[in-house]
Amino acid sequence: MNRVTYFSICASAGFLLYILEMVRRRKLREEYSILWLAGSVVILVLSLKQGWLVRLAHAVGIAYPPSFLFLVGILFILLILIHFSIAISKLHQMNKRMAQEIALMKGDAPHRKDEQIDGTAS
Amino acid sequence: MEGTSPRILVIIPAYQERRSIGGVVRSLRQRYPYDVLVVNDGSTDRTSESAREAGATLLDLPCNLGIGGAVQTGFLYARDRGYDVVVRIDGDGQHEVEDIPIVLEPILAGRADAVIGSRFLGETGYRGSIPRIFGIRYFRLLVNMTTRYRVTDPTSGFFAINRRLVAFYSDHYPSDYPEVDAYILMHRFRARTVEVPVRMYGRAEGKSSITAFRAVYYMVKVTLSYLINCIRRFG
């Protein structure tokens, strides 16, 4: 095994454990961990199974097999970023609707703010 | 409209309009029996207080949503309270309050679902800056090429809509720069839309939400969301 293989095994295994720990401590929600976990498992497996990596790399025309790991990594990062953009858009929509609902609910009690302002002005 | 006189709500979205909002609300209330709703889009000045002192119903958004989000809040209010017609005007005095009956008439007569006030129809004498006129011409071309409507003023924020369209907009209204997008929404909704001549003026107070720097972003963003709306499904 060459150094790049050792490195990718250590890095992906460490990364996998880190993500699992974050999920265990509830600092990362399960639905946002799935792509991270999948990415690190795929890279870990390809780092351990050199034969698979070589065959896959040659199948897509990559001469230097470890490059295929970078490709896999980049593809997963792209997927995760798209996932984030979608999640942010959903949050944006929810946030907008909540702000609107808050305004509509506050509108039912219009005098509360007046009283506060009158209190400070006088 | 069911024999009784229709319930009409005037919606004014307001962001940092404390100098002008009071005057607009007062002149509305002097002239018309309509309810006036100001939606304060997270202003940090005394927009809310000015509007309320002038006698408007006020909704305070907890944060700035952008003009479309504020207007949509007004649509939600109108939908929930069962208003028959909604008029939307600016709070900065750009739109001539006296022209509201012109904008309302086709809806009250049952001839239209939406009436857009155009500053270019008739002898309104509007003079805008060159980039603004260019932008308006670009959007005019876009709307005229892709919808059944023939419009002169696609960015006009002076309009009236009936309750069917209020209900539709309550669920589908763009957050920022909504007016051009609204045409494709109306087209998809098969709304009967007409333009009528209204008077518009340069801004009396405050500055336009569209600065020169943002103009390019505005055109790209509106074009994108417009084209996406052409192929979107509306549930």
C-alpha cells in the first residue's frame, strides 16, 4: 500500500467517526448526516479495496487510481452543497411564512405597541 | 358582487417610509371609505407609528421580507378577512391616490380579475431615467412575448385584484420584485387582466428600492424566476 492509500483510509475513517459522533450528540441531524456518511463510507471502502478502485478508475479512463477518490469526494461535496441549497430554500420559505403569520397574529392586538410608545414618549 | 357593496382593502407595503406614509394614509382615508392596511416590512424608523397615527390598520413584520413578502402578508390578511377587492399602492406618494377609482372600476364591473395602473397609457407624462425606461422596455417585451397580455407598464406596483386572485397570490407570490412575475402568474391563472392609465410621480421622499447597482441583478433574477414560472406547476 502506498502513502496516499494510508492517508485516505485514515482520513475517511476519522471523518466517518466524527460524523457519527456529531449525530450521536445531536449536533447534526440524521437527515443532514446521510450524504456525509455515504461519502465517507464509499471513500473508505475504495481505499481498502484497491482492486475495486483500480477497476473503477480504469472504467472511467483515469490512469492514476487515487485520483478516482478525489473525484468521488468532489462529487459528494457537490451533492451535499446542492442539498444545502435546497434545505436553505425550504427554510427561507418557512421563515417567510412564519414572519407573515406572526405579523397577522400581532395585528389582532394593535394597541399593545401604542401603549408602550405612549409610555416612553410622555 | 352578491348585491351588497364590495369590501375593499387598500394594501400599502412600507419600508422606511416614515416621512411619506402618514400623508398617503390620510389622503386615502379622507377620500374613500375603504379599509387601509399598512404592512411594515421590518422598518427601523417610525413607519409603524406614522401609519397608525394616520389611521391605518397595521401589520408589523418581525423582519424584512422584501416587497413581495410584505404585499403577500396583506393578501393573506385580505383572504382571511374575506375582502372582495384589494388595491395595492406605494407608501411613498408615487401613485396618485385620486386614480384609485379608475383602477377599481373594471373589477367592480366584473370585467376583470386584475387591473394594473400604467404610467404610459394616456397623457400621464411620466419621465424616468434611461436605465429605468430600458428595464421597463425589456420586461414589456418579455411579458408581451410570453403571455396573452399586451402591457405597457410591466413593473407597475399600482393595481387592484379580486378575491380569486388574492387567494391565488396568498400561496404564490414572489418575495422580491414581484410585479413582472405576477404577469406570468396571472397568465397561468387565466386571469382577465387589463391596464388603465394612472398618474405616477417621482419619489417625494426616501429612495427607490432599486439602486443602479442592483439593476442587473434585478433583471437577471426576474427573468429567471419568470421563465421558471412558465414551466412550474401550480397546485
